[in-house]
Amino acid sequence: MVSAAPAQFAGFVDPPIIAPTATANLNLHEATGNGTLFMDDCLINEVRVGGQNGPVVWTAIACNDVIIPVGSDEDLSVPWTPQNQSGGALPDGQYYLGVRSRSIATGVVSQQWFAVTLSSQSLSPRLQAWPYVFAGVPTVVALDAPGYAGTSYVAAASFSTDTGIDVAGPGLHLALDPDPLFLFTLSEAGSALTTGFQGDVGSTGAGTMTFTVPQLPPEIQDLNLHVQALIGDPSDATQWVTTNVVSFLYN
């Protein structure tokens, strides 16, 4: 039996947007707490375009029938290079990487899908991070900003993204709400729990920031946090752009 639920892996493709000739990593985290099995060594068993039910552009046909166990809460990374069934290049578009696995506890076989975009165009600045936050453990957020080397960035966090903020100078709209967390991360006091939330983009177009959430009372569960950044030339605010929003769950 193949089931769409429950999800046996949490995961994301890193980076989420790549050139058709680049390689991405499908990062997976075992989410059942009981362990999961892959039934062959391909790990990614199918690739579709346009949606989870879209046309199949690649399917695993040269796999070895071996059982690959993934332990409870274990992380693994699976490299993926875009190609069609004949080994040729894939055109620009959104693709879905399929992963089929079996739960050790229930025996249920689950097919899950993880999105990645292929783009030949210049890539917009973006943030990438694991979507989970643990008390007292620094959470790393990576900035990938091709074409913005030598510029500067300012990041902030918020609990919600209901209304957002209009930034008058560059005429941009931040998705973050101006709540207490937003004001805290921009304040001097916020620097005690954040690192690299303001800085310069490196020569390779990369930057790194971290934040640490302290131990919270037990009654606070399923807390959502969101991070976004502005990036551009400090001498010309009209040329600044926003990154995507990365969201986290503290539980």
C-alpha cells in the first residue's frame, strides 16, 4: 500500500532554486520517531514537473534492491542533478522530487514530494534554513545572493506575517509584522541572541546569520518564527530588494 500520509520525512531542497546544470541536495529528517526504511538505493524514485501529479520526467529504473534503514530523527542528504530519462537537460520550471519509504512501526509505504525550481535566469537573493528551532541551540540561516557580492543586508524576525511592513525608501514590502520580536531583533538588546543579522555579502554572494531561542515555558508550544532580510547597496536605497521568508517551528 502506498499512502500520502503520515509524512515519514520532513525535508527541503537546498538550494530551492538552481540552474538546470547545477546540483541540489534533498535534505531529509526522519519524522516518525520510530525509524524508516528505503527499499532500494535510488532514494529519489521519481521526478515530476508542474506538480505532484504532473508528467513524469524521470523515474528510477537502475536501482539495487537493498534495504536502507534511517534511524529515528536521523538526518540525511541526497544529491540531485537535473536530467530527463535519457540523461538530457531539463528546461526551466518547477519540479517535484519523489521519495518512497516504509515506516518501521506501521509498515505503511509513503510517497512524498519536495519542490525545486530550475531557472536559467539570474537568481534572486534568498534565505535557506532547517525549519525547526530547538531551545538553546543556535539556528543557522544562510543567505545566498548571487549578483549582490559586496552589498549589505539587514535581517529581522517576527512571530507572524499577517500584515507586513511597507519600507518607504526603496518602496518595498516586508512580510514580517512589526511585533515585539521584530523590534527586539533590530535592537541592541537583540544582539545577545542574534549573530550576523546585519552585515556585508561576501565575495561569493553568501552570508550567514544565527539566532538562539532560550528555553521557554512548557505552556508555549508550536511557536512560529519568521526571518526575512533586505539586501542592497547602502548608498542607493532605491535598489534594495527583499529575500524570501524562512519560517520555523519551536515546539
